[in-house]
Amino acid sequence: MLGTLNLDQHVYIYGAGFAGLSLAYRLKKLGTPFTLYEKEKVGGKISTKLTEYGPVESAASTLYMNAKAENFIQELGLPYLDAQKKLKRWIYKEDGMISPFSLALLTKLFFKMGKHFPSVTESSSVEDIFLPLLGRKYVEELLSPALQGIYGAQAQELHFLSLFPFAQERKFSSYYSFIKFFKSEIKKEAAQKIKGSISFKGGMQTLINRLHEEVKDHIQPLPDNFILKPNTAICTNASDAAQLLEAFEPEIARLLNNIEYRPMTTMSFFMEEEIPELNKSFGMLIPQKYGGPILGIIHQSEVFPSNYSAHCYSVVCKGIVTEEAIFKELKQKFPHLEISNILEHSLKAWETGLPLYNEKRFKAINQIKHVLEEKPGIVLFGNYTDGISLRSMIEKTSSLK
Ligand SMILES: Cc1cc2nc3c(=O)[nH]c(=O)nc-3n(C[C@H](O)[C@H](O)[C@H](O)COP(=O)(O)OP(=O)(O)OC[C@H]3O[C@@H](n4cnc5c(N)ncnc54)[C@H](O)[C@@H]3O)c2cc1C
């Protein structure tokens, strides 16, 4: 969250995606009066289409838990579905799929842990830091696919300090000391009962509906003209925030326009028969060296079986992609897959799918923070400010006092 609000006065929130909704919910809890304005649809990117075979998500399909997320869900009194544990995770290889944690990798890591930790600069990418440890092969075949699964971007595109902010204040002598510190930071977090990821009966829309229910009395129709009133929180994506602020805060608008987004497409499909290669697995990540648009496939019906009456797979792609291109790559990866046996499918494309956590974003955010120090009563909040996941947004709003 960039900037500060006066929580003793009325707050004007623009945008009722997950960021705006979680902020509004927190203000309600704190007893702060607020108005929530939404341009299109409450829930923003998150929505669930219910089909006879189970839910289809348009963006987030899970909420990854920590203690704050657990409190949030318990406070809402929402029954949840635990993701199945112990599912296999696969990485695609041309000559068959591999498990990400092979013996060869673990042996390599064991012997290289004592290696000198590279010096971190303001422009270090995640690849710069982990290449000496993992080598090119494992960066391409393991680290980048795993990061693509979260950030929609590869190790060389992602900014190290944005993903590991604690490394800004500390120096590490070896990879071992880095990992040890990282683990100790995680251990410091409050204990939690719900581990891993969760979803809900009826999918993520259930969470949105519950939040909507809490704040609906504060939702007002969007005024024709935007006026930047004191104590305004803009909870849209960076480019929409820039548009709103252009006439009032042109410097902030200019900086917001430096934040880049990755277009993304997601397609979910249902089948009676299973894709055998994905049996008992969470799904599969695909290294980009294989050239297709698909970044990964989530086996939704294996992760949350009680939500589904047929096998459900969600394919996540970089860029705006047609269903023909997705089917073509699926057929190439799984030659036995009969496209004609697909019972139902649904495609959703996002021009501003995910913000790119690159150096440009890092610099823009730091400069905006600096400008906003002099301008209390303006807040910017969304998946480009504090972290890409819903959990990061909950963490941020829960700590408002
Ligand atoms: C394919 C995909 C899969 C994902 N999977 C996961 C996952 O499994 N788990 C997870 O934690 N995260 C996941 N994410 C990320 C997560 O879905 C997003 O980070 C989150 O939904 C973004 O919420 P937001 O409120 O920041 O933005 P948005 O959802 O974009 O909401 C912004 C809102 O602002 C409104 N708005 C715009 N302009 C104005 C205006 N002028 N006035 C008023 N309102 C305005 C918009 O209409 C919109 O409703 C995924 C994202 C994608 C794309």
C-alpha cells in the first residue's frame, strides 16, 4: 500500500477488486466510514462461472494461507476447502515429465550451498543471483517455470529485491546463510492451522460474495467525474490509477505508467477421462524453451475434488492466445488427448493479467512512495504495490490500525 490514509475520517475507495474489497472490509472492522466505487464488476479479475461439472475461475483459483489469511477467513466465518496435499508437481520435458526435486538437483544444491552469495545490486535479477547456484539448465527448467507459475515471468525478468526485500538490509556470505535466514523469517510468522492453499465450495466467487455482502451498503454508483478528495484510496491496476490521477497528480500518473503488465490467457476444460500424465498431480509447469504459450496446467479437480464431477484442467498462458493455439499445444504435449472429448471449455484473456515485478516497477514504486510522503490522504493499493497474491493484500489490510 503506497501512501497513508487518515482512518478517523471518511475514506473514498475506487475499485472493488480484491484489493478494494479487502481494504473496505478492514475499514468496516475498524469503524472507519467509507464509500466504495466500482467501474465494472465487484471482484475485479476474480469471478467464477458455475458449470454442471464444477466451477471455472477467471483469475485466482486459490488463496495461499498464512496466519493473517487464516484470521481473515475465520473472521468471515467462511467454510473452505483444503487443497489436497501430497500431489505430485511435474515439470514438462520433451522426453517425459520430471519431478522438480530430482536427486541430481538435491545433490547439486548440497554441494553448492557453501558457495559465495553474489553481491546484490539495485538492478540484480532473480537469475543473476541464482544462476551461480543452479546453473543455466536448472534456471531454465526449474526456477523460471516455478516463478512463471506465480508471477507469469521468468527469472531473468524478475527483480531480486522485489521478491526478496529482506536482502536489501542484509549481506549473506553464502547461499546457505541466505536460505537459513529466509527460513528463520518464515518461522517468525505466527503459527497457523490451515496450511497450504484453500478454495471454497462454488470457487473464489464465494469469497468475493462474502466480502461484497459485508460492504454492499457502502457501495455507491461511480460519479461521472473523478475528483481527488482528501482520503482517497485508488485500488485499480496501475494504468487505471494513472488515468484517474492525471489531472490532479501528473507526476504520480507518469510514474504509474512505468509499471508494465503481462497479458495472460486462461482456459479451463472438463473431460470424463483423465489425462494420464497428470494423474494424482497438482499439474505441470512448462519451461519456456519449449516455445509454446502455455506456462502451466493446474489439475483443478485433483486439487479440490469435492468441487468437481468431471476432470477439470486450467491452462495458464502468457499473452493473448486463441483456443486453437492452446489446443494445438495441448495435443503436442499430450498426443493421446482427444480434443473432441472435451465436455466444456471456457477461455478468458487479460490485457493487464499480472503486473511485471521487474526493476522498472521497483523504481517507480520507490519514487511514488517518496512523492506520497509529502501528500498524506492518497493511497494506491493493488497487486502491483505489495505482492501479486491475494494473501499479500490481506496481510497489508490486516495490519491497518
Ligand atoms: C490467470 C491468473 C491466475 C491467478 N491466480 C491466482 C491465485 O491462484 N492466487 C492468488 O492469490 N492470486 C492469483 N492471481 C492474482 C489475483 O487474481 C490478482 O492479483 C487480483 O485478483 C488482483 O486484484 P486487484 O484488486 O489488485 O485488481 P483487479 O481485480 O483488477 O481490480 C481492480 C478493480 O478496479 C476497477 N476499476 C478500474 N478503474 C476504475 C475506476 N476509474 N473507478 C472505479 N473502479 C475502477 C476495475 O473494474 C476492477 O474491478 C491470478 C491472476 C491471474 C491473471
